[in-house]
Amino acid sequence: MATSMRGLTQFIADIRGARVRELEEKRINKEMANIRKKFKDGNLDGYQKKKYVAKIIFTYILGYKVDVGHMEAVNLISSTKYSEKQIGYLAVTLLMHENSDFLRLVVNSIRKDLESNNEIDNCLALHAIANVGGSEMAEALAEDVHRLLISPTSQTFVKKKAALTLLRLYRKHPDVIPAAEWALRIVSIMDDHDLGVVICVTSLVMALAQDNLDAYAVCYTKAADRLHRLIIGHEYTATYTYYKVPSPWLQVKLLRLLQYYPPSGTPLYSTGDTRLTVTLEDPAIRSVLYKVLETIMNNCAEPSRNVQHNNAQHAVLFEAIGLAIHLDTNSPLVGMAAVLLARFISSKETNVRYLGLDTMAHLAARAESLEPIKKHQHTIIMSLRDKDISVRRRALDLLYSMCDVDNSEVIVGELIRYLKVADYALREEMVLKIAILTEKYATSYKWYVDTILQLISAAGDHVGDEVWYRVVQIVTNTEDLQAYAAKVAFEHLKAPSTHESLVKVGGYILGEYGHLIANDPGYSPVDQFQLLHSKSQFCVAPTRSLLLTTYVKWANVFPEIKPQLLNIFDRYRHVLDAELQQRACEYFTLASRPEDDDFLPNVCEEMPPFPPRVSALLGRLNRKLGDTGDKRTWIHGGKEANVEREVTKKKTLPPLDSNVQTDPGDIMSSLAGLDLSSSANQPTAPPDQSHIPRPAVGPNIDKWYEKLMLGAEGVLYEDTQIQVGIKSRYQGHMGQVAVYLGNKVPNPLTSFTATVHVPDTEALSVTFSKIPPNTIEARSQCQQLLNIECKKIFTSPPILTLSFLAGSHQTVSLRLPITITKFFEHVKLDQTEFFERWKLIGGPPREAQSIFNIPLASTGQLDLKRHREIVSGHRLNILDEIDPNPHNLVAAGVLHMSLEGKVGCLLRLEPNQEAKPFLLALSSHLPKYI
């Protein structure tokens, strides 16, 4: 650039040649005056504008204020020449801020470059949006950036920049990005063949998924599949291999993304709605993840001599250990990880020690038992003396997390000893953690008081008010502790130099409970007064105010020192501090009242116990630590603290909307109006169904679905691009459905995703036997097996959602023909047995009836053959010669469920040809199933 513009080259040379700042400023002022004149005269061609704007940019970079050239930079963006457009974009990104009025003038030019077929123009526009894009620009151009990202014609480097630009916009203006609406399309790009694109899109998905877990749940399967292909299948190019480690950055991002979702069986919402349970419940995904994690840990079992190779492996390994801990702390993988961590915390490398301690703290925050960590307690304590402060901080966090009743005295004692030599940056946090541990795991109240007063004596200025407030609360509420606390406080005050916080604690405790030890040798009222008053001269006004309150309490219970106390009150009546003066005047008046007056004793009664309250220390510690940018999935403080955090987080979520219409796919809708629930069951608000995929509808789709409801195999869906076939078999409460996916077009279907939504996961389990493929080749077919288990009664069928790229992104949701009747088993009964059981069951609520109209056959007669096909298709055994009327159908069956066991069901179907209605009567042993 510089070689093509001589004027710019000469200007830069003159600036560099200036020996003093005055000469530099003189040259710049001269050049700026010339540029203003040229711009004012006008008639400049593109080259001249480019040259002058480049000089302005250089001047700005040197730190001088620039107030010219903004309009010319805007004009350069519209140029068709790359060199001029580049200078224009550079000037816009450097000279303008996101709220500049000039930016409104370039929105259309940027949009034009985004829509251009020239990849360079696309990239320049994306750079500008990412650097200076304000809320207005983000709102205007977010759709165009998204279009570039998902376009099949975009080059890989354009997709990468588009993904990172969207990430920047989302971080700055999250409300502008419709994250949930774009979820499926963005996640589908995680299957891109270029790992660079996958890395950028994964970064975007990580940010979006943190705030939209349910919308991006499909990324869980994508991440697990990509990890399997990278680590097990070795599907990567040499370009993305870093010292023999396949794309470690991508592996780390994918492993971190998987940790955002709760482990197996945990619902996403606080209402107990388990329908959105993440697909980790799928044994296929769980198996793949465990195999991937095991491979990663085995690969890192022996360190390499190459430092870069070790760094890459450790980055992946520590994230893999974090995921293993997140998934299941009782798995063999976590046992293997604990062995590795024990080696890492003793490593000679500072980074490895740091990561080992941090990951072990994660284990302590999740594990049921701390015994594997306690084995290395000495090594962890020695890490407090590490030369690196970051390692010392992680050791402190780990000790805080691994502390329990058994080792609390050792850990707290070690922390107090270390506190005296600890860095000032650590002391305030250490004080809070020591105070929390002392209160939480105190083996006795005496140990608690000894430790806290020792802490206050050692910590000095780093003790916050919350610490001594809490001591006062506990001593006040524990009667057996009060005399002991008064003696210990007295002994600590004997030290030559005592911190003001200790004086406050001593003043309060001795004022309230000093009379309990006044008769003991060495603790007389005079001794207490002289010791405490000797400290007052070094205290600030608020502390002296507290001591005056102590003195008035003593004036009530220690008449032998009352003259000295009155003298102090009288002296403080003339100080300048308003608070001290007011207290002294009031207390002097109180203490001067006659001996037989009950007013002073009433005012100075002993403080009542404080109401039960949560310690403020935890709140103070959480405010100090805050939250990390990537929404860390755990906190320091052991398993209990993390459980409480999850409960608190769920309580802050908004309630689910209960105003939801009935699912149109409900197979029991034909029995509307019947008492379908037990009278003992309390009515509950229906859960939110806004996230449930809407199944495709149409005459053919309904016809195919109805046919599969009565049969074991057939077509479920077909269009010009894809065909979905079904073949099923059921035995007892278990079933297996083979889903055949056929590609009808001459091009492969890429980014293929198959997910199953189960409305009631507590009643029905539907899982894939293996992760669905991400590509279906041209004019080929693949098969996916679904394993099904009926646990309890369910009314809505599961929904299969297929999404893929075939030119554009396609999504289709289909009802699977899996209904409660699939789990019926034939039962044979004769006429006597049938009617005896029917009578034994009795009437409502064990029996239900429904009357509905039916169409007649083309001959005007009842289609009895069709009626038999429907009943037998629902796996009920038709019993012939039971009912005297040959038109009536009688059937029986046994429903198999894994949790509720077996339930018998009897059915009678009575058609009336003249009135055209049907009477359907159902009878079951359990009323809640009718």
C-alpha cells in the first residue's frame, strides 16, 4: 500500500525524521491543513481520497485528534476498487465509534458488500460490523450476516468470519439475535467438512446455548458425534493437527459445550418437567462419550518429551476430566482421572499444577466421597507455599472445597497459619473462607470461638464486618458459650496490639456477658474496664460508640466502677462527633438516675437471641467471586454448595405457561368427556408445550400414520427428497422400531439430524441404539433402530424430527406410531369368564363409555370387517361367540408396563345401524387407566 502512494510514504518519513515533538506537530498540522483544503475544493479522484484518508489514519494512530475525513471514508467504502474500499473500511473502524451518526450512512454500502459475490468484499464488511457494529447496525445487518453463514455457496473463510461476527454481535447485543429461531440451522453447520468452520460455529453455539439450552439441545448429539469422529474415527486433515493432537481447540470447545447441559436424567426446568431431559439419557450417546473420554485419558497416560505436544494433550485432558466428573462422579473414568490428577498436582510445570488443582476442586465440588482427594491433602497444603500466586489461589480453593467435619481442624489451622504470610490479594478471600469453614464444620462451639477470635487477631484489616457480626449472633444464641466467649475475648484483648474488629467483638461480648466471669480471678469488673478502655484511644468514632454502649451496660451490673463510667460519659458529652456526643449525653442521664429507679435495668436488659438467619458470609464470598463469562457449571465449596446453587438457580427461572391447548395428536381424544383420571389425583396445570415440535399434517401423512397404528410396517412419510419407513415389533413392555431413511435425490443429504421428542419421559422411553449418521448418500437408504420401553400409561405419541441440508435447510416432524395399545398382549376368555370379570370390575371410574358416529360401507351396511381390523390392529384379542349379537365386538388384552406392571382391559363395541352411532365401553382393573 505504501509503495503505491508516494505522498503517504514521504509523510511517514517526515514524521519519523522529526527530532522533537514540536517539529512532528508542525508537520502534521501542515498536512492536515492541506488535506482540509483538498477536501473543501472537491474534485478528488478515488486515488487521491485514498491517499489523504490513509494519512489521516496514520495521524490518528500516532495519537493525534482527527476531525476530518469521515465523509470521504464513507465514500471510499462504495468504491469498486479493493484498495480504496479497504482504506475506507479501515478508516470507518478506527475513526468512528458504534454510536456515530456517520455509521448510519454506511449501512446500505455494508449490506451491498455482504450481498456481493466477491468474498473479499464480504470479509471487509464482516470486519466492520464486528468492530463497530452498534445496536442499530446489528439490528439492520444481523439477518445478512446469518445468511452468509448458512449459505451453501459461501467460502469457508467467509463462513468462519460470519460465525465470529455473529458471536461478537450476540455478546454485545443479545436481544438482536433470534437465537432460538436460528438454532437448528446454526447447529447443522457443526457437521461442516472444514474443521475451521466447525471451530468458529462451535464458539458461536457455546455462547447461544448457554442462554437457550432447550433450543440448542440438538448440539449435544452433534458435539458427541464430532468428538467420536475426531478421536476414534480420526476424521481430520493434517492442517488441523497440532503436534499430533487432532484440533485440540475444537476438542476443548466441544467438551466444554457438553458440560453446559445437566447430566443424565436431570430436567432443564425447575418445575420437574422432564420432557426436555437432555439426550444424555440416550445410551448410545452415553456409550460414545465414555469411549471418547476413555481414549483421551489413555492417550495422556504417559507424558511426551515434546512440550507443545504435552500442552495440547493436557488442554484436552483436563476438559475431558471435567466432563467425566460432570457426567457421573461414580464412573470408573473418574477413578482413572483421580489417579492422573494426583500426578499432576505434583508436577514440576506450573501450568500443570494449576490445572490439576483446579480440576481436583471440580471433583471435590461434585464427588459423593472426598476420600480420593484427602489422600493428597499434604501435597495440596504444600501448594499454599508455591512460588506462583495463581497456584496458591487454586490450592486455597481446593482446600475450601475438600474440607469436611473430619479434616476441618487441620485445614482451618493450616489456613490460619498461612494467613499471616499470605499475599495481600488473597487475605480477604481467605478470611471469608476460613470463617465459613469454621462455622460450617465446627466440632464444638469452643473451637469455633477460639478459631474465629484467632482469625480476627491475625487478619486485621482484612476482616469484614460480616465476620464479627456472625460471631456475635452465634454467641448470643448459644447460652452455654457465653461465659467461655467472654474469657477468650478478654485474653485476646490483652495482646499489646489488637485490631479494631477484635475490640468490637470484645466490647460487645464483655458488655453483654462480662458479668458471668466477673467473680473469677483476673476477670474483675475493674480489670475488664481498664483493659477495654485502654484500647479505645486507638479506635475510630463508630467503635468508640459501641464501647460507650458497653460502658452503660456495665453501669447497670457493676456499681463498683460506676463513677469511672460516669466520668467517661461526662467527658464524651463535649466531643465534636455528633453520634458520640448524643450517646454520651443519653447514657450519662441514664446512669445518673437514682438507684431505686428501674429504668436503667430495663433499658440494659440482656440482648434476646437473634432470629435464625442464613450466614451473610456465603453471600459476601459469592459477590466477591462473581460469575465467569462462560457460565461455569460449578462453584468452589463442595457438593452441598453446588446443590444449593442449582436449587437457587432453578427458583429464579420464570414459571412455565399453563395456558396450553390439548395436543391434537392425542390418541385418547376420542374419549373426550370421560373421567380419565382417578378421583384421588389432584388436578395439575398442563406443562408448557411451546417447545414441542409441530408434526407435519396432510391427507397422505394421516393415512400413513393410521395404517401404521394398525400394522407393523409401512411408509410413515414421503416427499420429493426423503422417504421414511417404519418396521416395528413389540413384546411385553419393550419394543423396537426400525426407521428406514431413504434419500431420493441425486445429491447427499448433509448435516442430517434425527431427534425424538417424548412428551412424558417418565412414562415412555424412546432411544436410538446408535447416533444417527450426519450424511445420507445420494439415492441410498440407512436404518436407525429405536429401543422403546413403556413404563406407565401415556397418551401422546413421541415425535421424530428430521433436519438436513438439501440445497436449503429442511425440517420435518412426524408422529411415530407408538401408542399405548402397542404394548397390549392377547388374552383368551370364554363367555363366563368375560362377563364375570366385567361385573367384578364394576362401574365408573373403572368403566368408561363413549358414543360416537361412524360411516357406513358403500352398501349402506355396517363394515364389520373393518371394525374387526381396527380392534385387532390395536393388539386386542377379539373374542368370538361371547356376545349374543353377532354385530357386537368383544375383545380383551393385558397392558404391560415396566413400572406399573400388568393391567387387564376389556372392551365391548356395539354398533347401531339405524341410528349410526357406536357405543364403546372400556373396563380396566385400575381406574386411572380408564
